[in-house]
Amino acid sequence: MDPRDSEPEEYDLDYRFTLANERTYLAWLRTALGLLAGAVALVHLVPAGGEDADDAERGIGFALALLGIAVVIASMRRWHTVQRAMQRHENLPASRAPVYLGLAVVGIGIAVVVLLAR
């Protein structure tokens, strides 16, 4: 039998690694909740500044909400991927999610600055 045909053996993990992975996952969820809260606040609590500003506020709120949803999905996938890699004693996979999140927040921040400069 070819060893490449079998599933990699899974090992019991030191619980500290599992808990650290879970804390990282929960931090990503807090980030997503913050983005969603920002979307709600922007759309419902910021006073309207006219029809154009209202559309811009809704657009930015929509972008924040979509980003929050994307963070939740990415964090679930990342938690699962890291957990399996640790169980198999493999190297942890690289992630570009922090870079993408940072770029998205910068883009939304620029849109907010443009909106406020009007």
C-alpha cells in the first residue's frame, strides 16, 4: 500500500495549543462584530446629510457588513485549517486574511474621510 494513499495520522494536542487557536478565532469574531456594529451605527445612527450623503453612508455601511461577514467565514475556515494541521503535526498554513482585512479597512477608512470632507 502506498503511504500517500492513507490519511495522515492525527495526534492528541496539548490543550494549550487548541485553546490558543480558539482564542485567535474568537478575536476574529470580535473583529467581525465590530465591523457589523459599525455598519449598523453608520446606517442608523449617523444623521443624514442629504440624499447623496445618505447613499454614501449606506454604501459604506453595506461594505462594512460584507466585510464583517467575510471575516466570520474566513475565521471559521482558518480555525479549522489550523486545528487539523496541529493535529497532524504539520506546518501551519500561511494566511493572507490579515493583509486583506487591513487593505479593506484602509479602503473603507478613505471612503469615510471623503464622505466627511464633503
